[in-house]
Amino acid sequence: MSATSALPRSDGLTARRVAFDWSGVEVDRWHAPHPEFAAGANAISLLMPHAEPFVIAAVRPAASPSDAEAREWIRQEAAHAAAHRAFNTELTSRSRVARGLDRLGAWMFRRLRNRSDAFGLAFAAAFELVAFASARWAEAGLQKYFRGADETAATLFLWHLAEEVEHKGVVHELFARDANARRRYPMALLVAFVALIGFTVVGGLALFCSSRHVWNPVRWIRLVGWGVSLAFVLLPVLAMSLSERFDPASLVDPPWMAAWLREYDPVTETMPLWTAAGGHGEGQIAKRSARRLPSV
């Protein structure tokens, strides 16, 4: 099948449960050109099985039984948690540092469960916004960040980010109707930022410092540059979200991710692997019948 062949497309939000085969993948070293990038991504993965159930539990009571988009959002987030949990099982079996970070993530979200329902819903809205802004940052540097990476691992992270773009407004619509949640949003935004970005920075540095690449100054310079570039994308979006008139629908979606998700085949329930091919600053879609990732 050529890279431009069209597959059946679905309308609206779609839950895609994709099974990733990690046999033969060195999950702690999946990005040979940029191990520092893999360290940060792995830190994010370690947090997701704790963060995703928290936001699902926060959003579920606010969604009506007839809200089809909210139900699909829950299924998408549950699929993300399951996929990252499988990845993390491999990662923690290889790394003592990863095991410690996994325990830290669990502790953080146990503490957050003690907060009010309104705070939880506000946190979920902030969480989704951080994820969306991160997806915009990732697509802007698609070739820079993912070129040369193991394509199965890259597919996991890009699929997750692409679905965060697809459902960017679902939680905000529920949150905007709750006056108590709106009042708690500034604090929830701060907590979400510290929890997600802080954990990624600390966890990514811990994982990177445990690698043999820690003494390479070029990698440290690159890490700082990536952090600054992410801040330039993330902080303006978060600042705008403090306005009562803010609507995520006003944010422009990254074009490649939306196109890539449309390549999901609902008949065979498969997702094409990501392959960083070409050299024009855009990722190309590769569909290889022997390497496609089946949903479960």
C-alpha cells in the first residue's frame, strides 16, 4: 500500500485502542540519535498510568450519560493509560531509576485525589491544555525530535499526542459549565503545570543522568534549547486559558497529526506506524503490512 492510499475514515471522536509489541525494542534506549529526548519522553510515559485515571475519574461525574464525545474521550484516555502501562512494564524492568519515578508518580496522584471534585475537573481541563500545547510543540519539530527514533516507540508518543489534539475541547466544555471549577482553575493550572512539566523535567534528568551520555555537553545544550522552545509554545497558551472567554476551539490544530489520525482503519482497527522519512520538515506516513499495529 502506498503512502498516499486512503483508508476508511470515521467521523467525530474515535477511541483507538492500539496494541504495541515491545519485543526487540530497547525501551530505555529507543532514540539513539537523541537519548536525552527519549529520557524526557520516558518520564512522561511513567506518569501517564497515574495521571490519566485521575483525570478520567474527575471528568466522568461531570459528563451526562448521553454525552457521546465525553464517553469517547474517556475511552481514548483509558487507551493511553493502558498503552503507557505496557511500555512502562518493560522500562521499569530495565531501570531502577524508572521504578523510583513510577512510585513517585503514583504518590503524587494519590495526594491529588484528596482535593474537591471541582478542583479535579479544573485540573483535567488544565492537563488537557498542557497536552495540546505539547502536541503543537512536537509537531513543529517533528523531524528534529523523532528522526532516527525506533518507529514503534515514536508511534506510541505521537499517537497519544495526536489524540490529545483531537479531543482538545471536550473537557473544557464540561469545565466551562461548572462555576466552582472555574474559580479553582488558576490554582489547578499551576498544580497541573508543576505536576506534568516538573515531573518531566526532574524525571527526564534523572533518567538521562543514569545513562552513559550524561557527560556529553552537546546533549545538555540541546536539552536546554528544547526546554526553552517548549516554554515559548506552552506558556502563552496557558496564560490565554485564564480568560473566561477562552475556548480551545480557537487554537489551531497541528495539521500532520490530524491527517495521521485519519489514516486509522476502523475496519481492520489498525494504526499506521510512524516513520520519519523524507527531509522536508514533515513526517511521512509509512504503512507496512507486516509492521502495522493492531488495536485490542
